Amino acid sequence: MSLLVVGSIALDSVQTPFGAEKDILGGSATHFAFSASSFCKVRLVGLIGKDFPDEYRKLIAEKDIDTAGLQEVDGNTFKWDGRYQGKMGEAETLDVQLNVLQDFEPEVPDSFLDSEYVFLANYSPERQMAVLDKMKNPKFVIADTMNLWIDIAKDGLLQLLKKIDGLILNDGESSLLTGETNTIRAGRLIQEMGPKYVIIKKGEHGSILFSPDDIFLLPAYPTEEVKDPTGAGDSFAGGVMGYIAKNGGANQESLRKALMSGTIMASFNIEGFGVNRIKETTADEIESRLKSFEKLITP
Amino acid sequence: MSLLVVGSIALDSVQTPFGAEKDILGGSATHFAFSASSFCKVRLVGLIGKDFPDEYRKLIAEKDIDTAGLQEVDGNTFKWDGRYQGKMGEAETLDVQLNVLQDFEPEVPDSFLDSEYVFLANYSPERQMAVLDKMKNPKFVIADTMNLWIDIAKDGLLQLLKKIDGLILNDGESSLLTGETNTIRAGRLIQEMGPKYVIIKKGEHGSILFSPDDIFLLPAYPTEEVKDPTGAGDSFAGGVMGYIAKNGGANQESLRKALMSGTIMASFNIEGFGVNRIKETTADEIESRLKSFEKLITP
């Protein structure tokens, strides 16, 4: 199997009630890749600048990640500066410097164009579509999105929705996209816009999978030590797609297991700043946490 | 088995995006009793005023509810006037008239003092304790509470917690009681205050059961037609206690099934204003919804 992710690579500065870190390795594609690489080799496509630290290149190289699509261009790496307070449910963005993301577009290397499984991390729908158009014969494509694109690029997003197998978004975004505050109705409305599968993330409250004839309700893993929620959604997506790629494809049964896998990977991610915790996660740890999670949710 | 509830009986005026109703039958004990009476006979204790409509007496009498503890006293029935907006997650109280609740205390009839299962609906901890002290030999006692009592009667509440088997409260209340924003840690801290079991309700996000060596995470039933959330928590408690009373006692296994039962009863409750929907719920409907719910949550 072959799993591709296209998205951002960032230097994050993060403040939470449990500490503060400056210019740590982050970005949607990074968090996705660190998570999914616990299941299979991941093809990573993203832009970095001249300032990207060598030690972060090494961190990435230590995982099962193909870095042929890690493209260094003139300028500085994308920077995000954010803060979490209280229950840490939502990030407050303090500063964003697009840097190389403003001036360049990431190129998918020819050797990646045959990827079977594709994750289009949060990006403009136009760029997501441009990547998708290049792919030769993808088997299963999931995209992420955010409020910004629903606000300023809804037409492009609606076109993208007709081309992908699944959309992953949070409950606030699902309401914004559909105008529907009831999450169950919102998920069904998004399915009518195109994607066969819709996964709505609810942070500490879990996630919901909408399949053609089925809904699956999954709580979050009961994490007591949340240090930094940054990248939880992308680690979740990484666990979902990693599981699907490793286990030979998506259907409503395998996606239930994939959602559990995503939940567990997100739970590791938030136990440390940036990729500190998830980079050390072992297969045994994942298996063990999956088993205990299953006990916590089985009636 | 014998199941007792002591709590409020109210005339509610409710506005939601789906309509408005004036002076409909409500109150914590009412919603609990209508829910639990689908499982076993319920002994209802609560105060009503001279203005309590005969048709509401008839409504109550149509269910499997023993009304020997329905006490009419001088004055008007407790009135609550509230509104839900948007996602209807929280009620906005527009007016409260305590009326008979201010001047009288409900008496538990002698014939109810041998009740095995007891639900102390939301009331002042002092009054909850007074009721509990009178009971002869209760097997399993659960209490509800609210922010108000945590704010103004915390000492009394802490004393009560040492005497009961379970506390049921929502996630905001669990944070207020413990000073802990992480719901999992909050639940464990409340267990340390006394009750063997803690059930934290999260509205549309489900509930969490804390047992001595176990946690059970349960999503909410995916209701698409929420007309009036009033009484959802008490219907939930009614389904929990009704299941426990009918099935011979509480342990961490039976409580998992009881939580599912509570979830289903709450889902019926919110599909209509007041008790309109839940009063018509049949055993077949409950069984059928429980089965489909189990499919939606089983990994």
C-alpha cells in the first residue's frame, strides 16, 4: 500500500496551562505523517524554508516517512503561534506567518503519483483539487478543511466534495458548512454534497462516522494528561488513514476500526508538546491502548 | 423492587426554536417518574399547589406511578419559565416562582420508607439528607445536584456525598465541584468524596460512568428531532434507576446497561415538549431503540 499526505509543515509556538514551547516541529502534514507512520510508510509532501532546523529533518527521517516530497524553498518556514486556556478545547491564534506557503505551491513528486491512499490536509480547496487532479488512480481520498475555506472558498470546496471519498471536519465546521446545528443532520447533509463517508470530530467528546447506511458513535479516549492539543485532528486522521492503508481499504466496518485507531493516535499526540510524545509511540503501546479503549466503550 | 423519587413537580413554560408551551407538566421528579415507570412502579414524592390541573393528575395516574406522595398544599405549584436557543445545549431561565417549594417540605409517606432504590432529584442537600435519613434500609441511592448547591451549600453536599452510592451531575457541575476542568479527573475526584459511582452527563455528547475500577464512555443517542431538552437529565436518571430496580441491583456491569437505558429514555423525552413524547413510549419502542443504539456504538 502507499499513503500520501499533502499539507503544511510548520514551526509552532504553543502556550498551554502546562507549559510553553517555541518553534517546535508542527503542521498538519507533520502530525498526520508521525501518526500514520506507526501503521505504514507515509509519503510526505510539504514546503519548508531555509530556516528549517536540521534536527527536525532528522526527527522526520527517524520515522517511516518518505521525504522525497519535503521541498525546501527560499524564505522561512510557515509559523503558527497559538495559545490554549481552560479546558483547552480551542486554540487561540496569536500570530500566523505564512512565509513559504504564500509564495510557493508544493509539488507532488512523480514517484508519489501512484499513491493509493491520499490525505489532503487542510489547505485551500483549489490547491487540494490541483493535487488530486494529478493523482493517477487513487483508491481512497480523504480531505480536511476549516472555517476559513468554508467562508472564502465554498464553491471550490463544494467541487472538491464531489471528487473525494471522505471529508473530515469538526462539529463547528460541519454547522458552518451546512447551516445545521444538529450534528447528525449536518453529517447527512454533507454526505449529500458528495463524499460517501463523513467524519465529524468533536474533540474531547469523540467523533462520528457517517457511512452510506450507517452511523458510528465513538467517544474520545479518556486522557487525563493533555499537554498540548495541537495536531490532535491530524494525528486522528493519520491513525484513520494509516489503519485503512495497512488493512487494505475502506468500508463501513474497517472505518469503525480506523476511527478507533485515529482516536488512540490523537490521545498519544496530546500527551506531549508537538510531536514529542507521538514520535516515541510503539506498536505495543498502540495495541495495548486500543484494547483498553475497546473495553471502555463496549456495552 | 421499589423505586422512590423525591423532587420537584412543576408547571413549565418553555420556548425552543421548535415552539413554545405554557404551564406544561414538568419538574425533576415528574420527568424521572415518567421515564422510570417504563421499567417498574415508581413512588413519587413532591409538592403541588391548589392550581395543579386535574388533567395533569390524570396524566400521572395513567403511568405506573404511585401518587401517595403527591402532596397538595396551600399556594401555587412551582413554576419555571425557560428558553433554549441555537444548539439548545443549555436552558436560559427567564423566571422562577418557587411558590409551594418555598413554604413546605415534602413528606415521604410511611408506606414509602421501605423503598430499596432511591433517587434524590435536584434539591437542597439538606433536604436530600433529611429524606435519606428517614429511609429504613435503602439498597442503592443516587442523588442529583446543581451549580446553585455547589455554590451555596457545598458543606451539606459534601456530607451527603458520604452517604450515597452514586452522584449524577453534568460536566460543568463536576468542574465546579472539584475545580478540575479535565472531566476524567473530575469524576475520580468526586469518587474520592464518597460515592462509589459517579455519572457525568454531557448532554448531546453522552455520559461517563465512573465505577471503582472502571470507566464506561457512552455517546448520546443520535437524535435528529430535539424539540425540548427540558427534563433530559431526569429522564436519563429515570432510565438508569428504572433499569437497576427492575434488574435487581447495581454493579459496574448492570450500570453500563443502565446508562444505555437512561440514554434511550432521554432521547424519547427530548423529542416532545414536557412529557408529551415520553408518556407514550412503549416497551417495544424502548427495546427497539436500545438495539439500534447498541449497533451504533459497538466497535
